[in-house]
Amino acid sequence: NRYQGIENSIAVYKNLGYFADNGGWLQCLDLNTLEPVWIYNVTDDTDSTIVIDEEENEKVVLYTACEVDKQGEKGLSYIRKMDALTGQLIWEKSYSCYSKHGERPNNGGALATPVVGKESIQNLIIYNLARHGGFNKGILIALDKETSEEVWKLEIENYSWSSPVDIYTEDGEA
């Protein structure tokens, strides 16, 4: 099966480990017993590392996003916010992206770790999506963590697989 393997880093919260595989499955394991806690179908291969956020109301959530690979040369990159403890979907947003199959495949969608905003941008999750808007284009998007609405976007002339970086002043301004 060409979809076996894991290409993202594990995210850990207390005794729980989170990772997604090339087949499109997001998994939560109890690291003490190595037993599955929950499993969720995220549609496609996931290279983007899952990030965890503890919200003010003491709810623990995770953000995950897939690439466009198994779907073919055009598909949807899904960005999802989920309850980290139960695996329940909180919200989902999708973006059309391209992929190249064949001898030298080249995927689009979410391939990099997002920024979980802090300080002045604590309400944002920021993703870089490759091959959105055209095969050689991309987009950097900031979504409201609560509603999934786009707060801002930056269309990029060339695609990027790099993780965005957040920088803050001493006063907490991003």
C-alpha cells in the first residue's frame, strides 16, 4: 500500500499522543498503554504536524490539516479544529489545491506546521497552503480559532511548503 507511513511529528498532551498517517487517519493514542483512544478520517495524507491549544475555558483542542494527494490532481485541503480529548469535530474549512502525480509527484495543500497565535493574535491559527489558486501559487491564511472565518489572507505568487513563523514585540504585538 503506497499510503503507509507517518510524515508529521507527534503532538503530545499529558498521556495522549496525536499523529496522522499517509492513509488519511488522525489517531490519538494513550502513551501509557499504546491503546487507541480515538481515530478520525481526515480525508487525505497529512504531513502538517498537528498542534495543540489549551483554550481559556480549559478545553484542549487540536488543529490538523491535510494535503491533496490521494484525491488526485485537484482536491480539497481540509483544516480542522477538534476536541483533543474526544476526537469530536468542532469546525472544518476547505481550500481547493492542486497536486502532481506520476514519476515525480508534487503535492499541494497543507504541508507545514501552522502558527497557533499568542498575545495580540491569540485568536488566530495561521496556515500556509501550497498550490492554492493555481499549480504554482499559494496562500497564507489566518483563521479565527473560534469561528473558522478568514481574518486575513495573503495570496503568494509561488507556492511554499514552509511553516509560517510568529514574532512578537516585548508588548506582545505580533
